[in-house]
Amino acid sequence: MTKDDRLLVWLRDAHAMEKQAEAMLSAQSSRIESYPELKRKIEEHLAETRRQAGMLQSCIERRGGDTSTLKDLMGKFAAMGQGLGGAFMGDEVIKGSMASYTFEHMEIAAYEVLIATAVACGDQETVAVCQRILNEEVAMAAWLGENLSSVTSQFLSLEEKGASAKR
Ligand code: MG
Ligand code: FE
């Protein structure tokens, strides 16, 4: 496989990953009730995620890729996303935050790989797109990392008071 073919495969993988992220974030934001700041941040990143998927699609099309097969690849990240946006017994907000934190770091790794590949192919436009997306993933991962302990404190305090805490 040439590096140009490889870049196209990995752009498609990234597009599938963003569609999975969109499904996960959308499910989470619709379920969160007691954590307004977390909900707002997830909604903000959901909008970013939709733009990311669109930008990747443009890169794929510009490189002559066939977007009709994108649907087939969506299952690739299903295992990772499975249950992440779903219901958990009593600690949904915590398990969801942990899953999001993990997912953002997987995205960071994917864009580091894509940037290096696009550099090797001399595709400056794809480098710029992936660098922009990477910055958004880094910012979201950092926010989640910085807020995991405060979400946990809120959860523990709400749960102990017998208030609605799980989501
Ligand atoms: Mg993303
Ligand atoms: Fe992300």
C-alpha cells in the first residue's frame, strides 16, 4: 500500500471515529440532568465534532476517496463506543466522563498519526485540518481531566444527600 492510500484509509477511520463520537456525545448530553457545566461542555464539543466530521469528509473527497463506503466503516469503533452513551446503574455521569476522557485521548493519538502521515504525503491542507482538530481534542481532554475530580465531588455529595446524582 502506498502512503497516499494509507492516508486515505486513516482519514476514513478518523471520520468513522468522529461519527461514533457524535453518537456518544449526543446520547450523553441528552441524558445529563444534574451537571449543567458538563452538559454545556459536551454540547459545545458535539458541535465541534460535527464540524470535524465535515472537514474530514472534505479531505477524503479532495483526495479522490469514495465517501459511499463511509457507512460500512462506522462499525469499526462501535465496540469502543458501545454503552458509553447508555445507561449505567447508579453512576452514569462518572462512567460517561471516564469514557469521554478515554475517547478524547484515542482521538489525540489518531490525529498525531494522521498529521505525520499527511506530512509524509506532502498534503498541507490535510495537515492543517488535522492540526486544527487535534487542538480541539487536546482542549476537550484537558477540560475533562481538570473537571473529573469536581464532577466526582458533586456526584458523591448529591448521592449522599439522596438527590438525583447518577446523570
Ligand atoms: Mg473529535
Ligand atoms: Fe473529541
